[in-house]
Amino acid sequence: MAAADELFYRQGFDHTSFADIAGAVKLSRGNFYYHFRTKDEILDAVIDRRLEATRAMLAGWAAEGASPVARIECFVRILIMNQIRIMAYGCPVGTLCQELAKLDHAARARAADVFALFRDWLTAEFEALGAGDEAGALALHVLGWSQGTAALANAFKDEVFVRREVDGMCAWLAAQARRLARARR
Amino acid sequence: MAAADELFYRQGFDHTSFADIAGAVKLSRGNFYYHFRTKDEILDAVIDRRLEATRAMLAGWAAEGASPVARIECFVRILIMNQIRIMAYGCPVGTLCQELAKLDHAARARAADVFALFRDWLTAEFEALGAGDEAGALALHVLGWSQGTAALANAFKDEVFVRREVDGMCAWLAAQARRLARARR
DNA sequence: GTCTATACCATGATAGAC
DNA sequence: GTCTATCATGGTATAGAC
């Protein structure tokens, strides 16, 4: 499953064959079918894996960050931490969603659930900042911003751009926090 | 070429077969090979087509918009104009770049040239606004913002989100124009 | 220029020996 | 659980008749 996850990320789901995955874990194709009967079955398993990994990561950030702003900054910083892989292969979440959309694949909605985890987590953090009804919109804005940054990082391989957008996101976040603090008083 | 362009957009390049394209224009597969000898050849033709169409569109906006802000707003509004197709298939430019990146395809750089056309056009508009050295960064920011909006529009199929981000972009643009006008004085 | 026929290969998937 | 052998399908690409 880890090998399939990595190959789906690097080569795309459709372009990755059973032979690729079996070869990566040094199994014969025949044996591979003992574990996963169809390609959709291993895709489901990979998405489950990603959902679980995402939940664990978000829980980690919740424990790590002292304030909502610090926690949201953990999210923003994955663009820097995974910069090399994002420049080569894009965002794992966004690219899978987009591919499954083009394939009109049944698992499309489940792939979008990974995005939904980030969205809901960010929404909760903005609510903790006092954003109220606005929290969902702010969460989607940050999520979209990071997606756009990943897309252009992949297209142009421009490290300076990524750094600048991340700094911009942090500055925007601080400004939002100040604005919401003022509104609270 | 138009049929291939549309199919590459809707189904992805890799997932579209010669039979699909030949069938769409009611040609036999054999005959199709008379016109395009390899799949890469038709991909090159499609990218050329897109480059040309993009140049024409940008030239149209240059003529249409009375001011740099009005012209950049033309760019922002394609998210609204193409909303239905973007929600179904994503941004044509971004999704092709991402797919070719995963396929590690030789045409990857040429696909990114379409992005570069938008980037350079936006840079020139921000320069006309008086942004100077900052123009390139502002151009990439707008381009990334629209890419992120397209990515989430595709994942969540949320029309309200798209409208809100477009309004946000226009407001941001107006604020930048005011800031640059003040700095000029 | 257009077609049929076909070579050739990779793929998803199965059967069955060990 | 692991393997080899095999099948059916569909893909890119070519040859050659008309």
C-alpha cells in the first residue's frame, strides 16, 4: 500500500500498472492479485491510508501549535517542508483529485474527502480565532491559496515564489487574527 | 486537433486513445496516422493550438480593457465564464501541466509555456500599474490564486466559493492599484 | 487521402501448480 | 501465500490495398 501510494503520487493512478507496484515490492503480478483483486481496490486502500495519515498529521499540529495562528502556520509550512516533491510531482491531494475527476472515477468523491479534512480542520481553527460564520470561507481561502502555490511551484519550479507566497500567507494570517481580535472587543 | 484538444482536456492526455480522437472526427485509426504519426506529435499540435489561442485571448483583453485593472479583471473573470467546465474538468492549463509532470513527458516544459504567457502578460499589466520590480511577484500571485480557486472548484464543486474568491481577487486588485498610485506620488 | 488488416506489446485479470 | 502460465482487451504503430 505504501508503494502504491508513492507510485500513484509520482506517476499518477492511471499511469501506474500492477506490474509497477508489484515490482516495487518485489512480488509477482500473480501474487499481487492475492492481496488486491482490482485496481480500484488498491486505490480505495491508498485513499484510506491518506485519510488516516492526514487525520494523524492534523492531530499532531493541534498538539504542537500553541495558538490557532501557530497551528494554521503548521499547515502553511508543509509547502516549504515538501517543496522538492511538490515541485516535481505537485500536491498529492490536489493531483489525485484532479486525475480522478478526468477519469470520471467512482473514488473521486473519496479523494476529495482528504481535502475536506483539511478544510474542516482549518475551519475549526478560524472559529477558535473568533471568525464565526466567516470561518469556512477563510479556511477555503487558505486551502485554495496553498493549492495554487503548489500548482505553480510544479509548473515553474520556482523556489523563490513558494517562499514568497508562504510569507504572504503568514502575513495575511496575522492580519486576519488582528482584525478578528479587534472585532471581538 | 480541436477534437484532440477537447478530449485531452476532458479525459486527460494519457487516458485519451487514438481511437477516441479518430472516432470523434469519424476517421479510421489507420487514416488518423496519416495526419499524426505519434501521440506526442498530436500533443505538440494541441499545445501549439493552445499557445496561439492564449495569445489571441490576451491580445483581445489588451484591446478590450481600458485600464490595467480592467484588463487584469478580464483574466480573473475567466473563472466565472468557464465555471461549469472548470468544476467538471479543472483548469485546462494547470491540469495538462500537472499530468505531463507526472508522466515525466518531454512536452512538460512547452505546456508550462502557456502558463508563462499568462504570467508575462500579467507582469506587463502590473508594470503598467507602476509596480516596477514587484510586477512579476504580483503576476504570479494572481495566477496562483486563480489556479487554487480552480483546483478547489473542481474538488468541491462549490459555486459560491468561486464567486467569493473572484470578488476577493477584484478587491485585492483595487487595493494594489490604490497602493501603487499612492507610492507613485 | 482514406481505408482494412494486422503486428506487437502492455495491461488488468484469472487459473491453477506448488 | 507465492509463483508461473495464460487470457482477453485495448493501446500505439505499420503495411499496403484502393
